Amino acid sequence: MSTVTPPLPYRVAETRTETADTRSLELVPAGRELPPFAPGQYAMIYAFGVGEVPISVSALHGPYGGLVHTVRAVGAVSTALHDLRPGDTVGLRGPFGTGWDLDAAVGQDVLVIAGGIGLAPLRPVVHAVLDRPDAYGRLGILVGTRTPGDLIYQEDVERWRGRAEVGVTVDRPGPGWQGPVGVVTTLLDAFALRSDRTHALVCGPEVMMRHTARALMGRGLAAQRVQVSLERNMRCATGHCGHCQLGPLLVCRDGPVVGYDRVERLLAVREL
Amino acid sequence: MTELPPPLDLLPLVQRERLLAVGLDVSFPAGTRLFDEGGEADRFWLLRSGEVALDICVPGRQPEALIETLGAGQLLGWSWICPPYRWHLGARTVTPVEATEFPATDVLALCAADPELGYALMRRFIEVVAGRLQATRIRLLDLYAPHGSGPP
Ligand SMILES: Cc1cc2nc3c(=O)[nH]c(=O)nc-3n(C[C@H](O)[C@H](O)[C@H](O)COP(=O)(O)OP(=O)(O)OC[C@H]3O[C@@H](n4cnc5c(N)ncnc54)[C@H](O)[C@@H]3O)c2cc1C
């Protein structure tokens, strides 16, 4: 049985500004190291004196060999993490949660669909698939953001264009934007989805994930072929406190990544 | 050729052929104004490649406010189906576009002569319009804004 262990000190090796409110941090162990993370798993990151929040791993190995996390400043703790500088220290617990089930997708097309900061937990999936191109079929990467300036990992996305079918759409185009405008599901029309051999991995705001899952199912993809990453408020990360309960699931332990067939009905229920 | 991208590929084969018989293959360079808001809505297009921007005039705002883009595999134009048969939005090609163009009078005549085709086609268009309505509702939520789904 998992227990709550004290956080290990990690040092910020590098920070990278992604957008106006989002930054990536590469963290290296200041002493003992946590076990390896898998794509889709998250760490509890403790900003000393402020608090601890769950943040997904957004790259398994940064330039310094450390874990990369991408943080959007939305409240006290995430702002404290966002504002960290190289050399600062945080406390880290993990790895926690279920990762993306990439084994299920071996030999099949992988379709990554992200909304906003939801691209962060999916970036390690893109890395994993691009590292083993022979193991998978086509790779589709569809991203929706609010404005062109809100797209995280812009350089990565440009690089991926040569090796995957990439689409980026925005809700509000700025001057000079030449790309698609509209919700992310509109990009599905340009992706020739093979419903019998595709696994879709979806992460974004919950409404976006439900809408996307339904659009995929409308195109013949079975709910079992759709994985979503849930974002419920969580505290202990070890299935003890019940903070993140969703029906029979404790998102911190049974999630965050779950098959849509398991949560379809739970997500539509109010105040569960 | 009876191949049609979604959403028309689901029409039964015979009807697909009949519909395609009235379609014209067209191409437009980037920056072509396809129609203006308020103009007579007398046709629709099935986009095969390229990107089209839908826009609306807002006083004092230049260029027009861009609402949404449509691309390969999508239907452009449904204002020809219902009164007042005027375009609700304007449309301009963002990139070179290849499409099949369907004149509304021909298609409506086909539908009148073959109600089964009319029914199947209207169902496809309802699906398209419902999809766009749903997408619009979702964009109204401004989900990616901080606290996008509402105040905390
Ligand atoms: C498994 C998991 C992985 C996550 N991965 C990332 C990540 O990679 N990058 C990242 O920036 N964030 C991620 N989050 C969200 C992050 O944990 C929250 O933004 C953070 O907890 C907010 O804490 P705060 O003290 O900064 O803000 P608070 O003051 O606690 O909250 C500020 C605002 O954010 C809202 N909020 C808080 N937590 C969440 C949440 N979990 N989901 C949606 N809204 C929330 C609150 O309702 C409030 O409106 C993840 C969450 C989970 C559960």
C-alpha cells in the first residue's frame, strides 16, 4: 500500500518561458532521486512555504537529464512555481497516477488531442512515439489554444510537423495568424481517422475532453480507444484523503489517465 | 468518381452519383472572396483541399472579424437551405482551395425529385450545422482562459 512520503529536494536547473503565464522547469535531484516517471504521470511539487500541487511530467529527460514540468500560473502555488529561478529548490513526490497506455497503441495510429496546457502531459507521448516510429502507425497531433500566443512548445510543434500530422487551431486569431480558427475537433475532418486502428489520447479542460471524445465516437472510434487525463483537485496523491473522488474512482490513484469508457457517464454527472 | 470526403460519403452510392453529377470542380487562389455577408446564398462547396475563413463585418474593424476556418473534408455554406437565402457570414480563401461546387437550384431540384436523396442530404447538413452549433457553444465558454469554465 502506498503511503505519503516526504518530498525529496530537487533543484531548478533551467526555466523556459512558454507563454505569458506558462513556464517549463527542469528539475534535477539535489540528493536522492525519485523512481522514473512514465508519460502521463504526475509529481506533487511543493513550493516551500506556499503549498503543494500536482503537475504532470512534460518531458522525461530535459537537457540536464532532469524531469521537465510545465506550469501555468493560476493561483498561489502554481504562481510560486512559475516564478522559480535556476538554482531554487522545490520538494518533489512521485511518480503518481496511471500513465498513458501506449502499449495498447503499439502497431496502431496514435492521435494526440490537446487543449491549452493539456499538451504538457501529452508531450512525452509524442517523444515516445517519435523515438520508436516503427512501433506505431501514423501520429496525429491536434492542438487547440485560445490565441496563437498561448500555444506552448511552439518550436517543438514546428519540428513535429515534418514527422507527424500536426494541426493547430485557435479560438481567437490575432493579426497575422494564417492557421485554422475553431475548436480542436474541427481538425478531425482533415485527419483520416481509421477507427479500427487508432488510439486517441486526449487532455484539456474537461468540457473539451467530453466534446472531443464524443466527436471521436461519432467518427466510429470505440470509447475504449479514447484515453483522457482527468484533472480533479487532489491533495494526498495516494488514494487516502478522498479529495479527488469521482464516483468509484480516486483520480489521484486510479487516474489521471483513464479509458473514456470508464468515465463517460461519471463526467456528465453534476457535483459527483 | 464517386469518392466523397465526409460528410457526404455516407450518402447511398446512387444518390452520391446523382449529387456529384451536378457538382463542378473548382479551384481558387488564396485571397479569393467567395461570398459576402448578405449576398444571395445560391450554392455550397465541398472543400477538398485548402482553407477558407468565415468572417463578419464589424464597424470600425478592418479586416473583417474572423469567426472560424473550414478546411479539407468540410462543407462550406448552408444558407441556401432556408430563407432568406442570404449568406450569414462572408468567406475568403486563406490558401489555394480546391472544391466541388454545388448550385443550390440544381440540388434543390434533385431533392424535390428524389425525396430519399433530399432526406439523406438534409440529415447530413443537420449534422454539420449541429456540429458547428456545438463548437460555437464550447467556444463561448472560453475554456482555455484562466478560470475558463467560470469563476472559481
Ligand atoms: C493530475 C494533474 C496534473 C496536472 N498537471 C498540470 C500541469 O502539468 N501543469 C499545470 O500548470 N497544471 C497542472 N495541473 C493543475 C494544477 O495542479 C493546478 O493548477 C494547481 O493545483 C492550482 O493550484 P494553485 O494553488 O496555484 O491555485 P488555486 O488557488 O488552488 O486555484 C486557482 C484556480 O485554479 C483552479 N484549479 C485548481 N486546481 C485545479 C485543477 N486541478 N484543475 C482545474 N482547475 C484547478 C481553482 O479552481 C482556481 O480557480 C494538474 C492537475 C492535476 C490534478
